[in-house]
Amino acid sequence: MTSTAALVLAGMTERGAARAPRHVALVSGDSRIDYATLHDAVLRCVAALRASGIGKGSRVGYLGLNSIDYVILLQAALRIGAVTVAVNWRLVAREIAYIVADAQIGLLVTEADRLAAVGDSAPLVLLIDRPHQDRPAFRDWIAGFAPDDAVAELQSGDVAVQLYTSGTTGHPKGALLTHGSLTASLNQSRLIGEAWSAWHDSDVSLVAMPQFHIGGTAWTLQTMNAGGTAILLGKPEIADIIDAVERYGVTKMFAVPAVLGMILTDPRSANADLTSLRSLLYGASPIPLDILKRSMALFPNARFVQMYGATETSGTIVYLPPEDHDIAGNVRMTGCGKPFPQVELRTVDSEGNELPPGKVGEILVRSPLVMSGYHNLAEASAAAFDGDWYRTGDAGYLDEDGYLYLFDRVKDMIVSGAENIYPVEVETALHEHPEVRDCAVIGVPDPRWGEAVKAIVVRVPGSTLEGTALIAFARARIAGYKVPKSVDFVDTLPRNPSGKILKKELRAQYWPRDGRQVG
């Protein structure tokens, strides 16, 4: 028997088609699709997947820009209990191949331009929008099947989505988000009961953040769950964001601080009509107070809400409500906010002892929104939890009112433009260069991206290796956003008695002495 929680995700297009069949569900470029047509495509996709041997627990992959095809594939997979793996299109071929193999993806939907990167990594490869050589177009393929409206027996604990995050071991980890955790995430807006958090079928939301991130996928699901209209942008291009808000009368939008900063500096924003926006949610990395204050002035009718969360928590778990925002600035705007109704927070010291308000420690979370673990990584899954508390890897403190403030990271991670980057991935690539004897990668302050990747390198004796050459070397091996923006060469790296590089000592020369140590 299928659980009620599981039906929330699996029945989205069905409910939309029953309520308002001709209401526009998705807009992507010149294409738009109503709920009845979308649901028909989903049911045909269900039949096509089943005919291809895809069933409960199977992995289906998507590698491409935000599109209607992704939503069709995701919704069909949810109905049959298959697991959708959205792959970061910014990755290079060997990174893509690792994810396809690790997830054991049985069917992959991608773009013709990415076929070279995909190679023969997946058994069945379909293309977005158009056929190419012997590869059929995804929607042409599903059109050949009769609709199949059967829903698999699903439980809250069944995995729905597998999203890959940067890994401490040099390989990304597949976070397992279940029907229950994603449904709990959707339910928080109702449980909050505040005006900004209400969703209506009249809402027009902008999906500009990539759907391979939890921000893009969860925002899409939230819109579909409400029966609203989602405007899908292939990429978060600033001109397209400004144009979409004005053209479609966007009422809800999620953006990362780097995007807000670029909107402010784009000359088109000064004369654009941005008054339709009613809720502007932002997060994924800390925001400079100046960017926040200027954004509030640019979107005069929008209620601003800060979001804090992670892939592993199915997205947002902490929010700063509109009433805690002041265009003049205040202390709470430097923090993350308060927990969602079904979220518990605590901070602990290095020995796991709970800390009182005001004391900095690692932030732990207990909530039904938390993932079930990492795919095929028992040790990493166990290490991510302290009992039933998820270890975020962030360091911060709670004030007397339960508001959360970030201070640093416990995990060795860089956040640049809302992309999580583990230095070990970058260091592994740099160490492949024959003239690199030793290296360390850290995050340094960056006015546009929050943090930028910096490599500190020890060359082999006699080497004249230059930073530009090493950067070019890395670019061929890892995704562009992971590549160092700058390289410093040193004679030695500081290490403790056991040989571990003292990253904190390296970072100290770039960050404010007593300030927040995240960008």
C-alpha cells in the first residue's frame, strides 16, 4: 500500500490536471505546457520507463539545463518508485562517468552537445528536444507509448531523488532524499502559517537555480505541488532573470547571493518593472549586508526571506522571516534565522557536548527533512550522524531566541557562488601535475562569489611552473567552478606533528582576524 506522504510527490501532475487542466504548468523558452498535457506526458513516460526495465529502485539520470523534460522524467520516476539522479552539467567527462557508474544509472536523458562527455557510460541515452544520429528525442520516444496511470507501492522511506555533493574523499557522494524527507520539506511552508510561505495556484515562480541542485529541484516541486506556474530558465543568466520577472509577472523567486549581486550591477535592472515579486527567498551562502539592503530597495514589494539548509536536509531547514529584515540593517540579518516547525537544532563541542546559547560549536539537526544516508557509503553515512542528529559540518551558535548564526566550517569545504567544493577534489587534480610536489587548497574572500578557490603550491626543485599553466592543467580535469582562481607558490606548507596541513593557518592571512570565516 502506498503511503500518503509518498503520494504527495507521485500525484502532483495528476492533482494539477484534475483541478485546472488548462492552467499553464511550465514555461521554458518558447515552450509552454498545461497540467493536462504535462500529466499525459508523465503517464506516457511511466509506460516507456517500465518497457525499458526501469522500476522501483532503478536509477534514471538527467544531464542538461533546466527543462520541461526534466520535470516529466522526475514526475514519472516518482510514480514508479525509480530514483532520479540529476547530474551537474558543469562537470567534466570523468566526473560525469564516475556519477553514472556509482549510481548505476540505467537510462540517461541528456543533450546532444554532451554526448561526447557521456560516452558509453549509460545503457540507454535519450536526448532533450531533438534526435541526433541514432539517439531519439526524449519526448518523441515517450509519445510512442500509451499512458500508464499505475502507481507503484511506495513508502515514506523509499528513495526519490539522489543528488551528488562534493566529497571529502575526492569523489562526490550521492545524498539519498526520500519521499518522506521531500514531502516533509514541502509541508513546512504550510506549517509555518505565515503570509510569505503560502503557495497558491496563481503563483508564478522562477526556477533559475540549476535543477541538479536541491534548490532548483525543490523549488520546482514546491511550484507543482501548489498547482502554480514555473518559469524554467536554462541557466541563471542575469538578463533572462530580469526579463522573466517583468515578462511573466513572477511572484516567487529563489536566488543565491551572487546572483542578487549581479542583478544589482546590471544596468537593465534600474528600468525594469520588478513590482510583481511578492516573495524573494535567498540563501545557499552567506550574503553581504550591503547586497541584501540594496536588493530590498530594488524589489520594493517583495518579502525577503533568508534560507539555510543543505542537499542532505532536502533543502531549507532554517529561515529568517520578513519581519526580521530592515532596509537599514540589523543584527539578525547577519544570521540565518530560526528553524522550520519540524526542525530541531543544537550546537555541540568537539566531544559532542551540547553548548549553551552564544557558544560556537558544530550545528546538528534532527528532522524528518534529513536524508537517509549516502548511496553505497556506509561509513560516510554513519559519520554524518550523531545518533539521530545530522552533523552539518558548519560551525555557529544559537542565540537566546533560537536564531542561528554561522561562524565557520567544521568540514573542509569552500562555498563559491553557492557551489560546494571540497579542497581534496582540487588537490587531487593538482597533484597529477608532475611539477607539483605539495599543495593545499583553501577558500579566500571574493566580493562576487563569496569565496574563491586558491591553491598554495610547493613546486618540485628546479621547476618554473606558473600559476596560469597549473590552472589550465586543472581545468581539463575538474569542473570549472572547482578550478583555482589564483595560485600562490611557497617553499613549504605548515603541518602539525602528524603531518596534517594546517589549513586554518593558511586561511588566517586572507580572512578578517576576528570576523566570520565564511564568505
